Amino acid sequence: MNRKINDLSISEKLRVLEKKNTRKVFINILKILISIALLYFVFVKIPFHDIAKIWSTVNVFYVASGAFFFLASQILSTKRLEFYLKINDFNLSFRSNLELYFLGMFYNFFIPGGIGGDAYKIYILNKNFNWNIKKLTSAIFNDRLSGLLAICVLILISSMFLLSAQLVVLSLIMMITGVLLTFFITKKLFSIYQTIFFKTFLISVLIQILQIVCFIFLLKSLGIKENYKIYIITFLGSSILSLISFAGIGVREFLFLQASKYFDFNTSVSVSASLLFTVVTAFFSLLGIILLIKNMNLFKIRNRKKSI
């Protein structure tokens, strides 16, 4: 009798996993279709040969500078996650954490429909160190939440330069309320992270500032030297909406296309800069291939550092 119950329990678990995998594949396919549709709409309005022509005039120095700041933002993101892991007594070395981060970037960017970067981190850390999956999931979720909060705050701060005095006060109230509300929710649901909430939030703000600097350099590389406030707000907004597309592709370009209808900036150049940001992201995501090839060495290094 017990054996039948156990068999039934296993089969039920398998069905649940199958449903989750099917749902995940469906969501990923939907994101890819959204990206394709948005890119198609953009390229109907702005022919790709126009973008290629703009790219032919790019200033390589500014692109390299932008790439440097993007890389710095990713390294700092690794450090932020380290705080969430350590407070759970998950003491992963910084090097291993960094390698795992770039592997996650690779999975997120180049393997549509496959395991996501965050899920991959959880899987590897659980497999190698038998760390609790629930704690790992909460750590990565709060890490992402901190980043999302920072983006919202920076959008409000950037918008203040375009608003009247009354709306600036309203934006300040919204910003303070949002930060405090997120803190109290974290304290209530994930009390273990309350002591590092503001520290990781400030790191998240710095991460987003580094990405903004990266994008400004990309704009400079294409000859844009003014009106950065609108570009920054649109760029930050696209970071939030990128959740609905695959790796954010299509959403950024579409937002810049739509924003050009209401604000005075060059549509073709802004879309070109957005695509250039995608290229920079893809370039660093490719580092994951190197780590994927030498994954056995990577895991051996981690196993030796298990006590760190």
C-alpha cells in the first residue's frame, strides 16, 4: 500500500514538473515572438541599411569605454548577489560567483527556451554544494528585486528634471514610499535580508548608473552629445519592460522609436545605440561559452573551494 502511495506521489511530482516545463517553454517562445514582432515593426519604420550606415561612423573609443562600464556593472552585480548568498551562509568564492554569473548571462541570452540563467545558478549551486533550493531562490529573487527598485528610483529622479515643482514633490514622495514599502515587505516576507536591504539597494543604484554611463558612451559613439535625460529615462524604462521580451531585444528599440514621436531626438541614432547596447551585452554573454567548455574544471575549482 505504501509503495503505491509513493509511486503515486512520484508520478504527481513528475506531472507537476512537466507542467512547469511546458509553461516555461511557452513563455520563452512567447517572448521570442514578441521580440521578433517588435524588431519587425522597428525595421519597417527604420530600414536596417540606415542603421548599418550609422554604425559605419561609430567611434570605437567610445564603444570600448561603454563596454568597460557595462562590464563593471556586471562585476558589481556579482558582488551584490554575494551579499545575499553570504547572509544564508552560502560562502561561494568571488571568482566562482563571477564565473557562474557569466554562465547565467550566456544561458539567458543565447539559449531561448532552455533553462534560464537564474535557474541555472540555483541548479549548479544545489548540485555542487547541496545548498537549500528555497533559500537560493529567495536570495536570487531579492537580488533581482533590489535591481528593479533601483531602476524605478532612477526613473523618478531622472524625470524630476523635466517636471514642474509640484510634480517633483510628488515624485519624491513616490520614491521614498516605494523604497520604504519594499523594505517593509522584505522585512515581513524575507526578514533575513533586512540587514542588507539598503546596502544592496545602493549597490543596485550604482549598477544602474554604470549601465547609464555605458549607454551615454554608446550615444556619444554615434555623435549624440546632448539631451541625455530623455535617452536615460527611455533606456531605464526599457530595462523594466525587457522582462516581456527575449533578453530585452526589441523592447528597447521599440520604446526609442515611440519616444521619438513625443521628444526631440534622432530616431535612427537612438535605435542604433539601443542595438549597439544589445551587441555589447551579447559580447560579454559569450564569455559563458568559454566557461561552458571548461565546466568540469570550473566545478572542480568550486568543489575545492567549498569550505570558503
